Amino acid sequence: MAIDKGNWEKDFKEAVALHQKAIDGDKEAAQKAHNILKKIKPVVTNNPLIEAYYGSSAALVARDHIDLIEKMNLAKRGLKSLDKAVTSEPNNLEIRLLRGNVAFRLPEIYFKKTKTAIEDFQFLINEYEKKNKNITKDQYCEILLNLGKSYQTLSKFDDADKVWNKLLKLNSRKYKTHVENAKRNGGE
């Protein structure tokens, strides 16, 4: 499939939809999204959002890859693309959410990216609290939960508790259970 420079948006939308399916666990969708984005990138240069989705899709392919060396290489390439996208557009919420979630899910012992996740999550929380309508309450709650887990990963237990207490004040039973589980399981 060749990507038409004038009509890449359709392919990009398809890649984003596949990316979401990949987040939900569809391994085939991860590879398809990555392949489409790999073809779009050279046609539509200097587009931070494409760069970010390419990076995130590389990390999703890495998640499912069986070869450990290729898994590491894909994850590193993905992180490099995500960092490049954030450098280009540091205030882009979608890009920060993509990078924050990838950094959060990578094992700290190998990648040392939990601080990056914390930075992105704090940025997104600040935007929500400034009444940015592009972040939903559900996303905000999920970000708070994951920020607490990130702090816990770095053994910053007081910071984790502060964030989780903020989340629990929103009176969501769903998150009360998640916070209790995170405390029990060491943030995992």
C-alpha cells in the first residue's frame, strides 16, 4: 500500500483506530498500525503527532514481540520518536498522553522512563485542573492513578499517597479498588 501525500489523513485515521485496538490487546492491530505509520512518516515529514503515534505503535509492537533484542530495539526507537514529538510540541496533550502512557508501562529497571511518565502525567493533570476541556474526567482519574503508581515505582510513597488521596476525593468506587490494589501490589 502506497501512501498518497495528498490523502494521508485517511490512512492516519485508520492507523489511530488500529492503535487503539492495539492498546486494548490486539497484536495484529499493533503491527498494522505500525506498518501504516512507517509508510506515512517519510511522506508527511515533520509532523509531531504522526511521530508520536509511530513511537507509541513501535512500543506496542515491542510489547508483543517474542525476540527480546528486537523487543528492546523497537521500544527504544518508539521512545526516541515520542521524545522527538514532545520536543517539537511540548504542549500537545495527545502527544504527552501517548508518551506518558508508554513511559509508564515500560519496565523501569531497563528503560528508566518513570520520571518521564511523571513529567507527562503532571503536565496533563495541570491542564485538566486549568479547565482544559480536551481531557475528560475519566482520563484525569486514570492519569492520577498512574501518576501514583509511577511515584510508587520510584519509592516515593508519600507522593503516591497524596496523588491517590486526590483521586479518592472524587468518590469513585472503581478507583478506590484500583488504589487499594496498587498499594497492595507495589504499584503494579
